[in-house]
Amino acid sequence: MANDFWILLAMVIYFAAMLSIGFIYSKRSNSSSKEYFAGGRGVGPWLTALSAEASDMSGWLLMGLPGLAYFTGAADPMWTAIGLALGTYLNWKLVARRLRRYSVVAGDAITIPDFFAKRFHDKKGVVSTIAAVIILVFFSVYVGSCFVTVGKLFATLFGFDYHVMMIIGAVVVFVYTVVGGYLSVVMTDFIQGMLMFFALAVVFIGTVASAGGIDNTVEFLRAIPGYLSGTQVAAPKLDPATGQQLVEAGKAVFGAPSDYGIITIISMLAWGLGYFGMPQVLVRFLSIRSVEEVRKSRIIATSWCVISLGCAVCIGLVGRAMMPTELLTSTDAETIFIVLAQTLLPSFMCGVVVSGIFAASMSSSSSYLIIGASAMGENIFRGLLHRKATDKQVMIVARVTLVVMFLFGILVAYDQNSSIFQVVSYAWAGLGASFGPLMLCSLYWRRANKAGAVAGMLSGTAAVLIWHNLVKPLGGVFAIYELLPAFIISLLFIVVVSLLTAKPNKRMLYEFDHYMDDPLPGTLPSGTVLVDEPMEAMESEVRSGK
């Protein structure tokens, strides 16, 4: 009981700190919608990098990934981690700097749907509305999945009622998001990113030491067929009646490993493609203080990602050597991080480390809430329904949207046995396929137009749903993760439809041709006729690197 008190105390202190940050930043964030949704484009490289990674990784980094490694060995989590690390680096390398500059040139866009609309001169709000609806649908479910993690963790640690603790955790996230806006989300995500990194490092080092060192650990794991192979997956033998792994003579029983084919490897690596379309990461690129700071952010973010993913995988693997027979189902295996923290660390330190799981879930859910709110407020309300809306009106609509998403998330999470994993998988693939190809074409292909953008988003979402439900069950080469074929289909639709429809107007082409100029030319080429308002108002900001 005393141990539980110290663990709970550490977590309560953490919750109080997150709420305090929301109130501290509330005054500044309430000054305008630009401050509320993008932090006034004044976020530094460390905050940008760590908030992007913390909001991206969510609770699966400390529960799902170690659990997968513990139960089936290195192959699945290793290839997934490689794909995610590559995706993180390429996203920062190929997208961040260009998106930050183009968002200023194309009308000072502060949200991803807003950027697409202004990039393609969508005066009717078709592009931004479609993008906003996709975001609202997928992120509302994402929020629910994060609330489930919060409730289950408290229930597992202390035996508290799942529903009560899930709602308390959800309320904490909701309050600091609705009060503080983007700046509070970025600041809390920064702190949570540091905490997640610290938690992974502490548990990893403690686990290796307690397992008898690296040599003894590797020797033990090599004895398990396929466990440390990158091309095979270990196969725990399960009791048909209970679904638990069999234990004989004090040892967990494994069967012959299954081969890890090229299709499966490609599927795992394909997760990295999703980053090009993840609004919770892309919006960080819009808010960074200066394009000159993108390179520093890229180094910080990639380093954090590689080290954190590596630690998470190794915790699961070494955890098997330390506790070979304690966690006998794939569901129980996902608690390996919590079990190791409770076993290895003093109670208060365990509370701090386990707060890393809350950090992961809270950072993700707060980002989903603020991006969903911005999609409704900026892109649907002001962009489509009430073009002359004031910042105050937009923020009222945004906060009402936060309430609706919060309640929907509670509804999704209320059943603690909710099968939302497949829906979350849909969301990653759906967002990646809907927005990823379009983002790359927006930044690298001058011929892309509004019709192509609409076709790309709709075809990407449709392809994910169709492939997952109708094609993937056929097996064989069709069993590949739906994000990859959907990404290709979306890209083809953008290219083909853009080529079959009207060319971009001269202003759009001028913006594309010069958005990377440094400094941006102050005068237009002789004879150029623009169809929109002049862009001189944005040029001083671009020249200064903002």
C-alpha cells in the first residue's frame, strides 16, 4: 500500500504540472487563432522536435512495441522501428523546411487543411473541407484509443475502477488543451518527450543489469528458435483452452519459428510512409520559429526517435530473459514495461517512469484534439461556413469541437475491451495515404492542381478501406500493409487527374517557382498577370527566414 502511495503521488504531481502549463499559456494562446493553433510561429527547435516526436509515438512506444518484442522476438518490432526511423528522418529532410516556407508564401497557412487550400487556391473550401473531415473522423477515434491506455494503466497499477480513471485522465488532457491551445500542447509534449526518453533509458539500463549483463542475455535469447532473427518470428506455443503460452519445466515453450518474408518486411517499412501525411507532426513544421532552425530540429528529432525505438525494442527482448514465464499472453506482454518498472525501481521513481506512459498517451491525444479543433474552426467554420468570422468566433467553435471530440473519445473508450486497434491502423494508413502523396506533390510538383488534390485525398482514403477489407484477406502478395498500395494509388490519382484538368494559374505557378528563393524576389516578372491579391505582404517575412 505504501508503495502504491509513492507511485500515485509521483503521477499526481505530473498531472498537476501538466494542468499548470495549460493555465500559464492560456493568456497568450487566447490572443488570436494563429497563437492558439500554431503558437504564433514562435516555437524553437527543441520544442518543435520533441513535441513532434512525443505526439507521434503515443502509448504504443512504451507498451505495444516492447510487448511485441517480448512475445515474438526481434523481427516484427525491429523492421517496424527501422521504417518509423527512416520515415521520421525523411519527413524532416524532405518536408519540414519546404512546408514552413510555402505555408507563409501561400497565404500564411496555420493548419494542414489551410495549407492545402491556399496552395491550390481553393476559394470554395472544397480541399480544406475534405481534409478537415478526414482529420476529424480519424482523430476522434485516435483520442478514444489514448483514453483507453490511461484507464487501463491506472486499473493495472492500483486496481482502481477503469472507467473512473479513464475519465479523470481524459479530463486532464481536455482542460490543458482547451485552456492553453497549441503552446500548452507543445510545451507539455516537450516535457513528455523528455520523460518518455528518460523512462525508456532507465528501464532499459536497469533491465540489462538485472538480467545478468548483455552476454548472458544474448545467450539465453539465442536458445529461443528465431527470437533474435531478423528474418524469422518466434512462435510461442499456446494452450488452446486458455490462449496462454505453455510452460514446461519452468521454461516457456516455443514452436518452430515462422519465416519473415519480403512482403512482411516491406509492410513494416511502409509504416514510415505515413509520416508524410500525419497532421500532428506536420503542424509542428508550420510553427517552428525559423527555417534556419529546421536542420537542428531534424537532428534532435531523429536522434530521439532512433534511441527511443531502440530502447523500447530492447526492453521487450531483455525483459523476456529476465521474466521468461511471467507474461503468457500477447495482451499481458504489453505490460512488460510496467512490470519491469515496478520490479526494478523505487516506488517514487517507478511513478515517475510509469508517468512516461501517460506522457505518451496525453501528448498524442492533446495533439489530436487541437488539430481536430483547428480543422473545424479554421477550415470548415471560417473557410466554408462563415468566411468573415472573427478570431474569437473561430476559437469558440474550436472549443466546442474539443468538447464534442472529448465526449466521443470517452464513448469509444468506455468499453475497456474496445477493439479499436484495427480502427487505429486504419487511421495511420488513411491519414498517410490521404495526405502523404498530396503533401509531396504540393512541395515538389508544380503541375499539381486542385482537382488532383481532391482526387488524391479521396482515393487514398478509399484505397485503404477497400484494400484492408476486401483485398488483404486474399493473402500472399495482397497481404501487404494497406498503406503502401493506397499511397501509390493516391499518388497516381493526383498525377493523372492533374494532367487531365486545367493547368495551375500563373500566380500559383509563381508561388511554386519562388517559394524556396532566398530572399524572395520583390518584383514580379515583366508581363506576369496574377489572379489573386499581391504577395508583397508576405515577402518581408520570408526574407527574414520566418
